[in-house]
Amino acid sequence: MNGPLGFVLDLLFPPKCVFCGKVLDTGEDGLCARCQRELPWLTDGEAELTGEFFCLCAAPLRYQDKVRDSVRRYKFKGRRGYYKLYGRLVAQCIHDHLAGRYDLITWVPLSPQRKKERGYDQAFLLASAAALELGEVAVETLRKDRNTEAQSGLTEEAQRRANVLGAYSPVDPSLVEGKRVLIIDDVVTTGSTLSECARVLRTMGAEDVVCAALARAR
Ligand SMILES: [Zn+2]
């Protein structure tokens, strides 16, 4: 926020680095210079992952240490404001790896129950912020009909796939028919959640599916 109110709010609640918590210096925006230098950024080929129903998933960061702690605060400790910086980082990654490869931006939705518990849908916020940076709007294409066990608690790939199989359904197939869809999530691990969403998007008539996430585990 700018203007006098923004100035007062900054004095009362100085903006902090979303990764390490340091109070930001003038000119630092969302993350501190040290984190900018030292975070586990993924480069070129490392940033890209392929999956069964999507041809490419790009992510700017590795999901470890300060990145993991930050994402956990975002998802489980109510730090919803992190979506602004996260959105910028994901938008930059999309620009670098996925430019010209999609017609529509969407996200991996939460179940209504989880959204009620959390108070917000973190992937929706992230996708909306990234889309805005890119001059687009994120469109709701999928709905999650049932609560699934957290994927992070499942170690076997087969378990992870079975856990999300059939969990997502189309909102309105005409939205994606013949389109190339970019789907956004916060963290990608094996890609089984993204792959299941991509599978449903393809049954809805999507021509192609690519993915982006803030961080990649493994
Ligand atoms: Zn920092």
C-alpha cells in the first residue's frame, strides 16, 4: 500500500522477508537481499519437470529449508499475504519457461471443507497474483469434491495417485475446450496431484496442459 496510510502501516508493521523474517530495507520488496542471493533457486533444466498428463511443470525454488518453512506458514499459519511475493516469483518463472504455451490460467483447488478450515485457498491466491503480474486473470475450471489425505503424508507414488484419483471435477468444460491450460499449485512433489488435474482438464477437451508451482520437492 502506498500513500500516508501505507507509510503509517509500514511503521507499525514493518514489512518482513517472507522467507527469513528479517525486516526489509528500503528497496527490498517481499524478500531480503540475502534470501534473493542464497535461496535454493532452480535453474534452467532443474526448474522443469514432466508428468503423465502434462508436458511440463516449472518451479523457481526447491522446497527445502527457508522455502519450506515459509510455505508452511503460508498454508498452515495464516500468512496469506505471502501470495503477493509468491505470485511475482511464479509469474517470472512462467515468463521464463512457459511463455506462449498456454491460453488460460487456472489452479489446483482446495476442497470446500479445507477452504473453510483455512479461510482461504492458497493456490487460488497464488494463481490470481501470478496471473495479474502477467496481465491475465485466473479462471476457475476445477472443483475438489472430496477431502483427500495430505499428499505429504504418503510416500509411495501409487498411494499418492490413488489418493487424488477422482477427487477433482469440471466446473464448465466449455471454458477449456480446445485451449492450452496452465495450472498452478504451491508445491509440486511427484506431480501426481497436477497430473490428476491435468487428466480431468484433458477429459474436458483441453488441448494441452502445462503447470507451474512456487517450489518443487525432491
Ligand atoms: Zn530473507
